[in-house]
Amino acid sequence: MSKTLIVGEIQKGGLREATLELVAMARGLGGDVVSLVLGSGVSGLAEDLAKKGGGKVLCADDAALENYTADAYASVIRKAIEAESPDLVLFSNTPSGWDVAPKVAAGIDAGIVTDVIRIEKDGDELVFVRRMFNAKFDSQLRVTGSPKLATVQPGALEAYSGSEGGSVEAFDAGSPQSRTTFVETRTAASGGHDLSKAEIIVSGGRGLQKPENFEEVLKPLVEALGAQMGASRPVVDAGWLPHEYQVGSSGQVVTPKLYIAIGISGAIQHLVGMKGSNYIVAINKDADAPIFEVADVGIVADLFDIVPALAAAIGSAKG
């Protein structure tokens, strides 16, 4: 029988939602599920994970793990792999996940697939699926050897909601040493563009073609709706708008009453940040754009025709 090891992640003193998404993936594949929780004073979180489908939870509770360093965490994860001999090891595709997972893979000479959105079974083989070319294609990868490691995109599937009772076992971390020293955690100051409380968000993507069009084409609709403006990651990466406008896994996660995506194809990283919106409208001339998979209303048309007309109609209706 196969076995999956989940590497849990802690954020702001609690289990990260993405860890429960890993639980859902592991349980969907069948076989035994084992989880690892690392940190200092984390026994309560280990018990919480055991109650939420984490199976047997190994609790590596050590003062040396209070703050994340790749060296220390990688050494403990490798010990857990040696102890449990899993066939598959799952990490969240978060900053710490994509930092430590390759280090673990290199240390045990194992294959790794990053940014996975799902894992399928083909007989006894695992097929790792990840999106490419701005989510226009899904690629399928097979990895030889065991264990196989994967980082899973947060939001790619729903968090596990079952309540299978598991168990917690103390895991000897061995006071891991690290060549790096934790200095401090810095939290960016809140900017003047907080999208988290916006009721209506109008976001633009690369389909707007140039930065000036955010002012000339998108802004009139934003103002007509009394909305706030958002953007996709490619827009921010290109320097068209500041990072505080970015919606997605590496930007802001938003849940407005209305989300309008204009010229955004819908890469999984963007969908993660806005799929919790109450109502989603998408405007894109590509009928196969992934954004339409989550949209309540999809408009296949040229945004340069639709958006100005929509802004004018709303303006006229408001008098």
C-alpha cells in the first residue's frame, strides 16, 4: 500500500489552509497518510492536524525550529522520510515550500515536480499535472524512483473537510543545526491600496496591452462602479502597476461581492486570489481562457469595445 507524507506549514500561529489542501490531495490518492509538523510549541497544532485528516502526525517540537531556516527544516524532513519511507512527499508551493523542497530532494537524490495543481493515478504510476504558458496548457509529468516530491499550488483544490481521527507521535528532531541564522521577520507596512475589504474590484491583465490603458480604459469603469482597481501578476511584473494592486497567490487574496476580470487569462496563481468572490465576471477575447472556468458570467469579446461601452452605460444609469 502506498504512503504519502505531508509536510505541514504554520502561518501566524496556526495551520496554513494549504496544509489541509495537501490532506485532501493525499486522501484522494488513497493509501496511508502521515504528516509532519515542525516548530517550537506546536503540539497543539499537531493534534489539530490529526483531527482534520492528517493521519499519523509526527510532531517535531524543538526550540531550534522556532524560526524557519532551510537547513534545519530540510534535515528534519529528511529524517522523517527515512523513518516513514513514503512513496510521495507533499509540500505547499509557498515561499518556504519552494525553498526547502528542492533542498530535501537534492539531499536524498529524489525527483521533484513543482507548482503542481493535481496528481492523477495511471495504474500504479503517479502523473503530476502543472499548468504552463500562462495556464494555456496542462503538462503531465512522470517521475521515476521513490520517494517522489511535489510542491502543490495553494488553492488548486478545496481544503479537506473530513474529521478522521489520527494520532500524534513525538518526533526527535535532534536539535538540528543550520548554517544560516534567523535574524528577524519583517512585515510590509499596509499600503494605501488595500483590496481585502473592497466590495467591488475591477482587475486588468496583459490584455490591456500597455500601462496607459489602465488609466484610459479601465479607470472609467472602476469609477463608474465605485470599485477598486486590481491587476494580475504579469501586469505588476512588467511595472505597469505597484505590487499592492496584485491579486493572486503572491499578491492579495480577495473576496469581494463582485470581481470583474478584464484581459486576464486566469493562471492558477491568479484564480487562487479571487475565486472566493461572490460573483465573477470575465471579459476576454480568448474563449478558451481558464478564467471562464470560475466566472459566473463570461463575455468573449474585445475589451476595448466592451469596457468603454459598459462604463458609459453604468454612468448613464446612475444619472
